[in-house]
Amino acid sequence: MSIDLSLDRIRKLLAHFPVPYTRPTIHVAGTNGKGSVCAYVSSILAAADPSLVVGRFNSPHLLNWLDGISIQNKPISQETFWPTRNEIHAIDTEHGIGASNFEQYTCMALLIFERMHVDVVVLEVGMGGRLDATNVVPDACILVSALTSVDLDHQALLGNTVELITREKAAIARKGKPFILGPQVHRQVEDVAREIVEAVGGELLPACSVVPVEWDENLDGPQRPAGAGVGVPLLQAVQISMPSFSEPVRALLPLHGEHQYGNLGTAAGIISALLTHPSVQLHVPELKLRERLTPVTISRGVRATRWPGRLSYHNITLPADPSTDQAELRLTVLADGAHNPASAAALAAYLTSMLEKTGKGPLTLTYILGLSHSPPKTPVQTLGPLLDVQSHLSKTREVRLGAALLAFTQPARMPWISAVPPATIRAAIDTLVPPTPEAEAKPAINIYEDEAEVPEEQLQPGVDPDKQVLERPPRTEHVERALRWAASRRREGEDSLVVLAGSLYLVADFYRLLQKYGQADEIWGAN
């Protein structure tokens, strides 16, 4: 099934809303980092004093539709979801609109936020920008727009060059409103974005500067002592230079990876625009943002940020397996939704830097990988940076590399999403890491290849399909098999790390396993 990007259907839905949408809204587009930026912004706003009530819409959702719509950084309840879902579905049916699932989902979020009268909405673009369903929000509601890092992705829908993709994404700019441009890998993005923003009469503003600084116990409190071997890294002290304040804001950054400096800088640029841009002050003077957002509250909001599935560390305990006499297992898993070459490169850079700092002894590095089929992007392009980590580390320590190859669970009612078969991932790995001759004692990489494909779960006719999806037992056994295989690779006296990556849909399968074993607090409470 193809995706038909258009605003026609969602405009018709919005026209039949029982109440008009009026919420002050921050709109964020980009290829990589837009979810993290939305997480920072919503966390900072919720930490205001007095607190602001913040609604956030993210896509794709992680576990189910509930967590894509959040209030005060917590997923909505089924009691909130179902009446609104039924209402939007009824409007669509009654007027023969034929809106897509995502268009209806976006309308659900907008109607929930409006009825709850949230102070500010943080809205993440689904795909592109110009024709994305979220771009239906009226100009008068937009406080700030932002564009995070742009790279090649979804070329079939957005264009085959970075310039064309930038045109689609920057088209969320609004007349008279600030537009924050985040740090870019490709220099041409700024020129194209500036052209688009100026053409609609917006104002392009740069992201704020964020730099790491040394830990100061007088300012940051006692630092947790680093343990031996690979563990969850410490918080990073940073300074944020914001035009809205005379002195830099000091904060403790909980999200990992150097690319998070740029994401936080973009979020800080959005907050600074809220505090200084005349259009914001004219639009929402009743929010008293200058009084409620201070260096202290901003620092508190940064520290409280959570963004599952993006360089997130999680501890999982697997019960003993009588069939194999395997004892109870405890593993630390680094989960990251890196799904394209750029995000894979960011993950690889983080792994290389972190593992170089954690010791010089032997290391067992095991990837658990699942990819989505999204031409012209190829598995070789996405996996290349991850498999290069071994060669970078080989200068300082011995690395035994392994990879478990899985097909993630088919996302409900999203037939355009499909998993790359494990055999295809295996072929890509063989291209990147050629198999060693049988005569050699050690293979270059150990491979575990799971089932070839996931059988599609059939929905019962005559029963609400969304209700079936939310209530059916989750599929988790493929992830558990991979984790048990990863645990079997560990050796006494060696450091060990398990990295689950390649798609947020695979991360979701892992999180469902955490839920199955009553460890779901790890999803929203750990980084």
C-alpha cells in the first residue's frame, strides 16, 4: 500500500471538529533528532514554575497508539483514547472522507489537546512537512517551528536529494513566526531552508550553542563513581548559551551521544524564541512564559528528559529456562531506533567513544538487529557504520562481534511497513564483513538468524480492529531468543554489551518483552 501525502482529507476532518483547534503549538520537522527535540521541549515546559500543561504528539508511536499522544510526558489512558477515537472515526464515516489511519490519529491528538485545554502542544511531524497531516494546524496557533538535521530518507515520497527533502520539511514555516534551524550535516540545507522561510515571511533563527563542561560537585552535586567495565554512562554537564539570558544555563544532560548537543541546542533555540520573539508575546501573554521559564526551571527540565528507544539503557531479567537448564539471566541492553545511515553513524560514533573509555580488556559486542524495507536505503548502508565499530576499537581492545538477526512484528494497520528478512540482513553483513575461511579458528562475526518472517496476525471481521490490536497478546519470543543467545556469548572476565538497533519497531518488540516480565518501568524511567 502506498502513502498518499495530502492535506485535503484532514482539512475536511478538522472542518467537522466539534470544537475548533486553538492550542498554542510548537511544530518540529526533520530527518533525525526531531523526537529528541520534542522530548526536551516538552520536559522543559512541564518543569516551568508554575508548571505548564503540555501535550505532545510523536510518530511513530512506540508500543501502541496511546504513547504517541502524551500529557505531561505520560501516555494517555485508554479512557481518554477510545471516546475520541470513536468520535473521529464517526466523523470520517459520516462524511465519507476516507482519511488515513495517521490522519485520524493526528486529529485524535488535536481534539484531546483542545478538550483538555493544554497550555502548549509540542507536535512532531510524521513524514516530510508540507503535506504531513500535522501541517493542518492553523497559522494562528503556531508559536515556533523548527527543523532538525536533514538527511536522505523516504526519498520515494520526499525527493531524491537533500535539497528537495529540505523544501518539503521547511514548508512548515509560518508567516511572522520564528523558525529554528538545528545543526546540519549538509551545508545546502541552510540555504534552502532560508529561502523557504523567507518566502513565507517567517524569521529563521539559529539553534543555541551547547558545549560539554567538566563536572563541578559544587554546582552539579556528587558524581556517581564509575564502575569497572561497561555500564550505564554518567550524566554529562553542559552549558547552554541562550539569547534570552545573560549567563549560560548549566544543565545535566541525560540523553547519550554527541549528537544530543545539537538536539538540545535546537530545543533551547525553541525555548529562547518563546521568551524573546515578539509574535509569541503577542499571541500568548497570559502564559507569562518569561516569569515561568528561568535558568533553574530549564535546567530541571533538561535533567528530567526521557526519550525511550534512543540510546536508552535498560536492565532486563529473563527467568530461568528449564528446557535448556539456563539459569536466570540479567542483561543491560542499549536500545536505539537507528534506522538510516545517518542515525546508524551517530550510534556507531557513540559506541566507539563510549567503549574506548570503559576499558582496554576483551569485549563481547552483540548486536540484535531488525530493519525495515525502505528503498532506496539499503541494509548495507545502514549496517556499515555499526559493523565498523569493531575495526575502530581493534586498535585499543580485542572485540568479539556477534549479531542476532530478527524480523520485527508487523505494526498494526500499517501495511506499508515491512521487515527486511533476516537472510537479507545476513547477506548484507557478509558483504561488509566477508566470512573467514573455515581453516581460521575465529570467525569475524558470529551470527544468529531467527525465523525468516513474522506471520501476519489476522483481524477478526466484525470486531473493532483497533480494539483487537490493543488487546491481543504481544509477540516477544523472537527478542527473548536473541537475548538468550547474546547472553550465551559472554565469557568470564570479559566486558559485554548488547545493542538492539535498526528500527523503532524492533525496539517496541523489546519493550513489550519488558512489559511481559513486569519490568515496564524501565521503558519510561531509564536512559
